[in-house]
Amino acid sequence: MRVTSTRYRTLLLALLCAPVTACDDASVPAPLTQDPDAGLKVYHHSMDESPASLDPVQAANIYANHILENTLDTLYAYKYLARPYELKTNLADGWPEISEDRLTYTIRIKRGVRFQDDACFPQGRGREVTAADFVYSLKRNFDPKNRPQGAWFWQGRIVGLDEWKDAGSDHAKEVPGLLALDRYTIQVRLTRPYPQLLDTFAQGYSGVIPREAVERYGREFGVHPVGSGPFKLVSYDSARAVLDRNPHYRQEPVDLAYEGYDPATQRYSGVERIAGRSPPFVDRVIFDFASDDASRWNSLTKGDEIQYAAVPPEKLDEILASRSPPRLKPEYAERYQLIVGLEAGFVFEVFNFSDPRYGYHPDPVQAGRNKALRCAIMKAFDWPARNESWYGGLARVFPGVIVPVTAEFDPDTPVDTITRDVPGARRLLAENGWNAGNLPEFVYGNSAGVKQRMMFEQLRAWLIDIGYPTEKVINKNYATFGDLSRAWKQNELPLISKGWGLDFPDAENTLQLFYGPNGSPGSNDANYRNPEFDRLYEEASVMLPGPERTAIYRRMNEILLQDCVGMTGLSRTRTYLWHKNVVGLPDREITGGFWIKFVDVLPKGESARPADLGQEI
Amino acid sequence: MNAVIADALADPTPRSLWSAAVRKLARDRAGLIGLAVVLAYLVAALGVWLGLWATEWAEITGSKWAPVSAEHWFGTNIIGQDIFQRGIYSTATAFEVGLVVAVLAAALGGVLGALAGFFVGSWIDELILWAMGVLDAMPFYLLVAAVAFALADNPWSMHVAMIATFWTTTSRLVRGEVIKLRGMEFVEAARAIGVPPTVTIFRHILPNTTHILLVQMTLAFVDAIKAEVILSFLGLGVKGGMSWGLMISESTLEFLGGHFNNLIAASCLMFGLVYAFNMFADALQDALDPKQVSA
């Protein structure tokens, strides 16, 4: 009995030890719960939407650009810290040679730049980037097979490019205005001067990709972009994208002065720590896509997940000790850095001029009544309330479409078009024979969502104030923003409510939204057609920046306001928080994401903020 | 001996099922309280329909998130609308949806159930049973959401969806009752003197299922209100008007800011009506139960 008991004990001991021994064996795969980021320097970034595609020719939003600007190279890019935004060279080796007539650009690219290692290359080793790659990448924007969305940047601008598309987009054929003169030299010939051309070469649409990757991955290229940027995409789905450092990224030490560093306003971010070092500084960037404000907020404040997120407007009062100047409450200042800035873009609601009930009408008398109706609705619109309800009262309302962050913005433009005047609106309607019985139905389209429905309710309440019967103001829901956008393009709705982010810091980018030839399905969803406006647009479009061009832009803005084109506009103030151990100055404007390659992350508990600055902003 | 039998023995006067049910209902205190609350809600709904109150439910009458005050009894929402007015207006929506769905679902279920029961074993019965089986096999909210989504722009889409799914329970119960009734003497007599089947069904049999229809209507009423709130919350319900479901969905914009007035107001109003109606429906069910009433 005693012997037996000892044997059992030995057996039991052996069984207990077995798993311990097995765990120590290096040949056994690691448990599934092991942190895949262990030992890596990781930056967690959050965004409110996920991109639908990462094919650069479909990079129509900042979400795609955030990833593409970090995985691909563009010829030019925006300086990290310079505000107003300034271009700098990126893949381009210096500024272009421009002919005297400003029609021919000769651009050289850097030598020795390699694409990321990928299975599309022989032996999986990335080859050198050449001028032909840029030519190929840009031409893809004119190949309908790729469902490109950025062709409008170059449409009618580059000699032979539209004809190349019309002839079937055969990549074996050359475009006379878009040539690789040799391995490192690109030549672009324009049909007319295009002052914003270099800005277009900083967009995700013009990101340089290798033909081999497109041919290997086919339609899957949209989830497997290959480029020569600082990071390489390793995984991507609707919840997150993971980018790893590109070990072959060219060594280009950061020159803070060149990047536009302003110690007076930017030192708090700790960016001085990256001076003289070559980016990227982190091993991995993880983009978490979460459309729900509360989820992002909880993830940020929990402390161990995302390190950067926009502050929901409902939380502003909770985190800010003062709004002007913006200052965090001590409990938040202890843990986070704050940046508050005006967006490079705006939101606006414009009438559809193709709708004879609100827009153009063949009968001049009715056309005049329609204009009075539009002006009355503009007077009903309560911009301060809109700002308070949805943007925490921090947005900037301005008259017209030239947004405040552009140099052409005129702060002295009269504000009567953005001032609520209910008696004036009622008077205008009465003078023009409008009453509750003959006012046309007002169908407000929006994508499904509570916030969208409440924005409709707000507008309906204002229309009720000027005499609209409740039942004539109708909400029409579309399942997705894409469906709503299609309805605008197909002229189904009398009002277009949208936001526009500047592609480049030039008022031309918003004025083109009202240029007649850009009518639906182009960017002019309002289908606004005014010969005088179009003439001025064409005149200004070939001019270099300067007072003369600015005067023309401002005159165009006046024309839009006089025509009561719609309720415009409002630039949102973006408020972001990020963890103190993150070195960086976030900015999601213009192309979005161009700053992420400069991000560094300090060990937990350390602060990027210089100690002598204290916690005040 | 239970109380009902004792009552019957104590009072030798012969009573109809209806008069007995009314007497029984009148003694059910919980049921009467439920009925009183439901009537109070009905008065609120009638006032909305007649334009006596809650006329400014769509207008902006205060500032963003104004607190509870004499002017705004439940405060205001994110755009400054009065939550009390919206809550009261939603009562009318609940009654409108509840009544339309309850009446039409009961009518449809009653007619189809009576047909299936009268022609039991025939192809008519098979067809109706098959339709009921198919509809019952699908998850309720999924089916309602699918119908409501398919009829997206139609303001009656939600009603159609609910009626299309609510009639089956009534139909099953009525079918069972009619199978029992069709073998009774008065039906035999009608058949013997040559009364056509449709007349027999609709004049002689269906009136004898009224107690089932009445109880089912009260249950469908409550279910319709709950389904309306859920569908509206999901964006598939009320279009253009206001409902407790829409108020609850609005409140999702307000949680982060620490404002819960919309949620509390809509939830309490809905809870009050649903609970009261359930109490009343239970009492009605007890009162109309032939086993208890006729004992």
C-alpha cells in the first residue's frame, strides 16, 4: 500500500511538471494571447471612419490618405510644422524647372529610393523607384478600370492625357504631356498654366506605386498597396490598419527650421526631440477605426489603447478650463496634450440650381421669386445655434466659400448672409407672393444616423419659424453617405449639405465647387451656372498667387452670396488630445496623415512636454 | 370551492358571458388602475390629435440642454426642443400605431383563423397554416425590419410589417376555437337549414370568438408599441413625426455630455403605458376566460 501510494505521488508529480516543461520548450508555438506588439515601439492612432480602398487612385478622403501618405511617396509633401501650409520636396530631388510660359515642368526624382520589399518583386526585394513609376501611377488616374476619383485634378490640364483615356487607356502608349525623359527625370507639359500643379503632386492620388504590384494583386491591390514610404502596410480591415516601419526608408534627418518649427507655439509638443534624427521613429503605427465617439473617448482615457483622438463636442466643457484661450483642466493637463485648430475646409448647405422650385427657372419672374425664397431660407438659418449644438460653439462661421485658413480669406466680408433675420425672411417671402399654401415641398436628404436626423429637425424648426408648414419639410433618409451622394449627383434633392476639406491651401479649391463646367456629376453639385463667375474663375485659374488673383477670388465670393447660393459656411474647430508620452503635433487637415512619420513614443510615464513649460498650454 | 363558483352559487340570476366578465373586471383593482392609466394616456393622445397640446413638439423653444423648469417640465434636448412636448406627442404616435396594428392584425387573424378552422383539413386550412408556419419561423424583429426596410419611404411601412407578423397568433387561437364551435349544435342547425358557409362563419361563428380577439388586441397593442419604439430607435420606424424610440435614439447623442432627460422621459412614458396596458390586458384575459366566467 505504501509503495503504491509513492508511485501514485510520483506519477502525479510527473503530470504536473509536464506542462511546465513543455512551456519552457522554445520549439512550442507561443500562446495565442501573447502581445504581438511586445518589444516594439507602437503608436496607436484613432480615426472616425475606415477607408473603403487603399488604391491611391481612390484616395478620396483623409482616411485613405492617412495610410497612403505613410506607405507611398509623393513627389512633394507639406512641411510638418509650417502654418500656413507650405510645400516641400519629398521624392522629387529639388524644385522643378519651369519653362517661361509656365507650361512645361521638368522634375527630377531622388536616386537610390527603393520600394518596400514585397512578393511582387523578384526575390521579394523592392527595386529602385524610377520616373516611369510616377508616369504609370498618374496615368492610372485616367484608366476607368481603376474607378479613379481624382482625375479632375488633371483633367484638361496635361497635354494628351484626356485623349489617352479616350483611346482606351493603353499603358503601352505614351502621353505626350507626361513623359519619363530618363530613369530619374519626369516631364509634364500643360495645356494652360496650372499654379496648383505641385500641390496636386502631394496628394495621395499621385502616390508612386510599382506596376508589378498592380499586376500581381489585381483588384486586391486596394488592400495591399506597395510603395516606398516610411511604413509598410501589414494588415488592414474595417476595424484597424497596421503599418510597420520600412527598414529601407531613406535617411533624411529632420531639420526643424526647414519644417517650419515655431518654438513659441509648438515647443510644448516636444518635437525638438526629433531634430537631426531620421524618421520613422516608431516600429509600428496602428490605426483604429471607430465611428462611435464614446468608444474612441473611452479607449483614449482608459490609458492603454489609443493614444490620440478627437474630443467629442459634448466633452469640451468637461475637459476645458477655458475655451479662449483653450486650456485643459488640471486633471486632464496632467495626462494629455491638447491642440485646438481651425479645419482646412468647411461645411455648407447649398441649393440645387437645377431644381426649378428653388434654382433656375425659364420664367424670369419665377426665377426672381425662387431667389427670394433662397434668400429667405438663408435668413432663417441660425448659424450660432448650429455651432452650439454640433460643434461645441467653437467653430467659425463666415460668409461665403473662401475658408479662413486660406490667404485669400477676407475677414471684412459683410456678415448679413450668415445673420439670422426671421422678420426679414417673412417679409421677403410675403413681398414675393410666397405663403404656406404655395411654398414648395422641402426635401432634406441625409444619411442614416441620429445626428443627421436631429440636424434635419433643427433646420425644419427654423423653416417653421418663417412660415413653412411642418408637413412640407420632409426628411429623406439614405442608407449610406454614398447613396446620399448619388442622390445629389442625380439632382434628386433641392439642398446639398456637405463638408469639403481643402486638397491644397488655395481658395481655388473651394471656388471650383461652383464653376459651371464642374456641374453634376462633377464637384459642382449645386449645378450653379453664372457666366460672370465662370469667366472670373478661368481668368484666375492660370494666375499665380498675388493681390490681383485674391481680388478676383473675393469678387467671385461676392457673386455667390448675392445669388443666395446657400447657407455657407462654417469651419469646424478641431480639438484633439493625445497622451503625453507621444512626441508629435497632430494635424489631420489638407492631405491628412503627413505628420505621422515624425511621431515618436516615449516610455510610459515620461512626458514629451518640456519640463520648464509646466502644464499650461 | 373557488371564488367564482361561490359567486355563481350565491347569485342565482342567469348572466351572459359579457355581463359576468364586466362584473369580474369591475372587481379587479389592478386591472382598473391599469385601465385608468391607459385612459389618461388616451386623453393625452386625443389632445394631441385635436391640436390642444404638444403643438410645438417640432419647434425650438429653448436653449440646448436646458434643465428641468416650469417652462420645460422635462428640460430640452440638444437643439432646444421641449422634451415634455415631444414625449406627449409620442403618446399619440404610440396609440396610433398600437390601435391600427391591434385592430387590423386581430381582424386579419380572426378572419383567416375562422376560415382555417371552419375548413379544417382542406387546402384552405393547409395554405393558412403554411403561411403562419413560415412567418412564425422567422425571427420577429428581423422580419419586421426587413419589411419596414423594403417599404422604406412609405409612412405605413412599419404598420404593414407589424400587421403582417402579428396576425398569426390570433389566427391560431381563433382556428382552435372555431374547430370547437363548428361541431356545436347551432352550427349544425345552420348547416341543416342551408345557411351558406360564409354566412355561418361571419354571422354565427366569428362573433363567438370576440373574447379571444379582444384579449389578443390588447396584447398586440402593447407589442406594437414596443416594436415601434425598437424600430424607430433603429431608424426603421416613425417617419417625420416623433416617437419614444426616436427620443431614446436622440439620447445617444447626449450621454457623453451627461444629459439623460430624453432617455428618462421616453423610457418612463413608455414603461407607464406598457405596464398599465399589461395590467389591464391581464384583467381582461381573466374576466373573459370562459372557463372561469361560465363556471
